[in-house]
Amino acid sequence: MNDLIERITNGHVAEVKIVLTSIVTALALYQVALMTVGYGKVRLPFFKPRVASTAHRTVGDVVAPLTALVGLVCVAYFGVSEGIDHARDGQEGAVTLHVVAGFALVAVLAFKIIVVRWWHALGRLLPYLGATVLGLFVVTWITSAGAYL
């Protein structure tokens, strides 16, 4: 599996992971902007709430599997304990936070999708789940890409 991942990324696994993490984090910020229009908190004459909500759902349908793919490749290639063991001096805490935030992100994102698609009675939690997802995207980005800035 490691050989396949290295071949696909041309030996730049960490860099590709950082680029993809940056993209999904930017999309997560865009998602929040869409839902401020979707919930009617921000009104734009050229952008109706229903259209913003549909765009939010469509972008989310891309972000969720991309996030899962990046997470799976990350765990498959770097591992959990191996990534922590091979962290640069002084980076162990950031790597541990990255691992915890990554797993929490997948769990909260999955729960949010379950609420949106099937468990409508908990729909009142969606703004909080969305904010949590955004926060976890930012934490995973800072603890991966932020180390290289």
C-alpha cells in the first residue's frame, strides 16, 4: 500500500496530503459562508437561501468522501503511533492533536451526515455540528500544513 501511495504522489505524500487538507479546509470555510446565506443570516440579492443550501449540500457531497480518502491514506501511510513516534523534536504534541482531531473530524462529519440524511429530529444540532466540523478541519490543517508555513 505504501508503494502505491508513493507512486500516486510521486514520492511527495506529505505535500499532497497538505494540499488536499488545505483544499478541504478552504471548502469548509466556503460551506459556512453558504449556510449563513442558507439560514438567512446573510442576505444577498443575487443568492437565494435555497440555492445556497443546495450548493452547501453539493459541495459537502464532494468534501466528505475527499476527507475520508485523505484520512484513510494518512492512516495507511503514516499510521497512528508511527506518525507520533517519528515526529520532529517538539512536534509530538501537534502530531497527537492532529491524529485526535482527524479521527474526531471523521466521527462528527459522519454524525452530521446521518442527521442530515436520516435523523431529521436532531436537525437543530446542524449549526453546532457544522461549526464543530469547521473547527476540526482548521485544527487538522494547522497541525499538518501549519507546521510547514
